Amino acid sequence: MILIKDGRVIDPQTGLDETLDLVIQDGVIKEIGKFQESDSYEKVIHAKGNVVAPGLVDVHVHFRDPGFTYKEDVETGARAAAAGGYTTVICMANTRPVVDNVETLEDLRKREENLPVHVYNTAAVTMGLQGNELTDMPKLLQAGAIGFTDDGIPIKDEKLVLAAMKAAKELDVPISFHEEDPDLIGNSGINSGKVAKQLGLEGAPALAEEVLVARDCLLALRTGAKINIQHVSSEVSVQIIRLMKKMGANVFAEVTPQHFSLTEEAVLKKGTLAKVNPPLRTERDRYALIRGLKEDVLDIIATDHAPHSNEEKAKELKSAPSGMIGLETALALGITNLVRKGHITLPHLLKKMTMIPAGLYGLDCGCIKKGGRADLVIFNEREKWRVEKFQSKSANSPFIGEELYGKVKYTICRGQIVYTDEEEKNES
């Protein structure tokens, strides 16, 4: 048994926000209340001054496995997740081979069984991510996929998207969409604006995102399908989603920490480390994203954890791949740039990083309840730390060297401590 003593326990589902103790046994939360320390506990965690919250849930990660394991694999990805306070992550299907068949999916599921955190998989919407033919969605669902996405590649064929939504509605699973029309993009990863102009690049305009957001929200409205708009980046996209939700569309929308923390200006300072799809945009867009989070137009904070090697990111701006890692900095960026600046409260932030992402996929996690999963994160929201090293195999982060607030002390998954902060190790 583990006793967590005197922590500020926050449960977004019930609104609980109180100094309490938790008793953990056999992978579940056995008791919530006030308890004395005793020899019957294998471990006592003194959590005074720390927050105890449900383990974080990320609906959008790339573990690059199979096919690109020099960037990340399921083991290193899971360790990075644990270090960031995540106990549940959902992997995208754009691997090599693509997760468009039962064999690839079953191999992954088998290798993910004994990882320190819960790792789930989406399957592709279309065969080979080619946008021409739907995958066998019922069969993939039966084999363990929990949703569908061609993430990384937009699906251009409206008829095919419509058919996919109808199938997903019937199966009662979500489809997630990467919304960027390639026909409207000059150079991906950099916003089409003053910075791109300064660099002599055409860039990627917000319009490329907005036209597909509008299309897919309308199709969701007409089909009743549950969809997730990934990594929203523009003010107009937020307004479209707001309207479509009011009209009754079953739309979830996610935003990344990089998009609510940075603008296109970061490309001038950080170079390829700030190159990402969709690109970092203007201060006006960034503010609209924060407002969207505050007003619950944007439901979920997801990292889009996208590892790349140092060699790949060392290429010149036009040819370097887009993407950045994010699992180990997400909570701190939320605390630093949203909570401490007064945009949203800590319970509100946690709701978007636990309960709501769990709800998108109907997962039994993201809350703290007696008899529920002992998946927890313990963190100090006031502790300042410098971003320097990672559990991830890659280090492509524009936040290296930054000082952030909010330090993960322990991550507990299935009732086991799967991550301990170095300071806590030294003290125990």
C-alpha cells in the first residue's frame, strides 16, 4: 500500500479541491480521507504543498514506432510521458508501416502491454494514409484501435470523409483530423506572414486550416459523428468551431502548449525547433486560442509530441521536418502561461488535460474516485525549473533553456510509482 499524505487533491470531474490523503492498494484508490501513517504502508509520500491530480491524458502523440525508432520508440515515449505526469497517451497511426492493418496494430498492442503508462493506438482512416480508400474500421476497432486518424496528412476527398464519418458514427468512435489543405500552402511549418516574408518564404496561411475545419465541422453536423479537430492554430478556426458547437455539431477541439505559448516570432530565435504543422501564428491568433480555452470552445490540451533527430532539425529551415516534443513540458507550460497569468484556474487546466481527453475516447481515467484507477500525478505548481534534459530519445524543443513553473514530483500508474523527480529520490 501507498499513502499519499496532505496533498491538495483536485478532481476535475467532481469539483473536489481539498487537502486530503489517498490510500492506494492493488492498482486502485482504496480510500480518500484523512489517515495516520503506519508500518502497514510500503511507501508514504508527503505531498504537503503539492497538488495530487488524475494522471494526465494526451490524445495526440507520435512514438514513431514502428519505422522511425531512431527518433522515439514505445519504451522511450512511455518514459517521457511518465516524466511529464502523463499516465495515458494515444499514439497516431502515421508510422511505417502505417497502422492500417490488424497485423501492425496487434504487434504494437502486444509490445505496449508492459509499459509504465497506458499506451493506446489509433488506426488510419485511409489505406496507407493515401486518402483513396477507407481502412477496415470495424476490424481495426475489434483488434484494439480506439479511434481513427490520418494525422499528419489531410484527407482531401470530401466523399471519403463523409463515408468515414458515417462509419465512425455507426461504430461510436471519434475521428481526429489534421486540417491543412496542401494546395494552399507554399512552405509548411512557418506561418504565412511577416516572419515568412522576412525569411524569403511563402509559408502556410491560416486559410489552409480554416477551410478544412469548416468542411469537417459541417460534415460532422450532418452525420452526427464525433470528431476531434487537432492542434487548432487560428482565430478564425476558433470562431468556426464555436459556431458549429452552438449548432449542435459533436466537435471536440485540441490546442497544443506551443500554440498557446509562442508566436511566429519564435522561428527567428529558435529556427527549426519552432517549425511545426500547423505553424505558430500571430499574437492575435495566440490570444484567440487562450480565449477559446477559457470559454471551452477548445476542449483539450494535447501535445502533438513529435520527436525528430538532431541531424534532421539541423537542416536548413525549408527542408527540416516540422514538429517538436512536448510531453515533458506541457503541464509546466499550462501552469506558466495560462494559470499564473490568470487566464484559467488550475482545476480548469487539469480538466482539459485529464477528464475531457479521457471522455473523448470513453476511457475510464482522468478522475480521482474511490475504487477508481490509481493513475495520478503529484506536482508542485509553484516550483520553478529549467528545461534542460529529456527522457525522450529526441530533444527537439523550442523551450530548452526556458524557466517554467510546475514541477512533476511523482507519476503513479496502476498503483505503481513510474516516475520520481530527482530531488524526491535524493530526499527519500
